[in-house]
Amino acid sequence: MIGPVRQVHNWSNRPVWPSGFHKLPEDRPKPPKGFDWDLWLGRAAERPYHPLYTHTIFRSWYDFGTGAIGDMGCYSFDTLYRVLKLGAPATIEASATTYYDVIDQVPTYYDNSVSHPRAMTACFKFPQRALGFPELELYWYDGGIKPARPLELDEDGLNLPVEGTLFVGDNGKMLADFTGEDPRLLPLSKNKSYARPSASIPRSKGHMEDWIEACKGGPKPRAHFGFAATVTESLCLAVIAMRTGKKLVWDAEKMTTNVSEPIS
């Protein structure tokens, strides 16, 4: 109905946890009784315990997590990679919020090398694929940032939801929930005359049930390692692009980029 898809905009309200730290915690509280801090650190570099590193907030630190895009992109990109037959991106660019404070009436910039930002955006460009799928631009937004509101929503008097996905095709646009649920044509009046096709793709019983069936010798789960690896690589590349401030050209076979400078 919307024709070949040229752009996808995917946005999340995450992080919904403290983020944007520009230095490591300096106080030294004791670990809770029974908490093995060394075991929790695993292979990460040794450091004193602090509760800001643990539980939900671990995602904020470069040493422990991949920020909002790593936390949530694995859900939404799973759908996008499947329905749009995506593989490795050709290029990746990203940008993020900056860090300033006012010291003695002077705005002072902080070079953040320890934690993920309060908000970031990324752009993945994919080459033309088989079955007539054209080149595609996939945009990610988090921290409350959203894409420009499509004009088609004027007819419905609506705003973009807190989280969502917008597909932009040659013949129209389609809005869906964050991971693809409840797709609807824009403006909404188009849905009245559109007859949806019958379900033809096998439905998941649930990711836990699919995994258990696969362990018992059943069919592969839909997000098996061979599929999920490419999605995960792309999300990690967005973090690298953000931290380097460079446009990355990705060679998936060699697992190399055009950027050789170390990450700060």
C-alpha cells in the first residue's frame, strides 16, 4: 500500500534511568551483604563498588552497557531487519547530547568518555537488496527525540506517540508501535477502505516458548544467533559512530571500518 520503503524512523523514550554522567562516582559505599562485587564485574576492569553501576543503571556506562539503543534497538530492529530483508548497513552516523556546566560564570565543556548520553540519534544506510527492496535509510532517536511529525497526522489531529516506528514509502506512510505492532496507514482514513491480507507468516508462541522448542529439537527461533548477530553488530556500530564522531563505512565480511582512531 505504501510502495517501496525508502526511510524508516524508529524512536524510543529511553533512557528511563539516570544517564549522561561525565565522570565516575567518587564516593566509596560498601557493597550490600552477600553481593559478590568481583563476580559482578566479571571481565570488566577492576574498580570500587558503587550502586550507580548496577541494576537498571548499568546500561548507562560504556564499560557495562550499550545505552538506550543497545537496550531497546534489539527489539525494534529485529522486526525491521526481518520485514525489510536488511543485512549489514553500508554506513552509520550518530550524534548525541553534549555536556556543559557553568564554573565561575564560564560555560565549561566536559569530554564524556565514561557514559552514554541522555539522548542520541543515528542513521543507518542500507544498500539495495534482493526482491526489489531499494536503498533504505533507517533513523534511530532516543531520549525523547522524535522525527518530524508527518503532515498526514494533521487530518487526524494527532501527534506522534511516545515510542513508535514510521515507514515512509513511495506511495504513502505507515505508523506502527515501537516494535511494529498495530500498523496503520496515514492518514487513518485510508485504513477504512484497505483490506488487510490474511496472515501467512507463522506467528511466534513467545520468545521463551520458541527458545524451549528449539532446545528440544524443534524449529529455530526467529531471532537465532545467526540472525541476531547482524542486528547486534549494527547497534554496536551506532555507539562506535557516536563515540568517534565519524561516519563509519562498514565491511561486514572483514569486520572493519574506515576509522582507525581509538575511541576516547
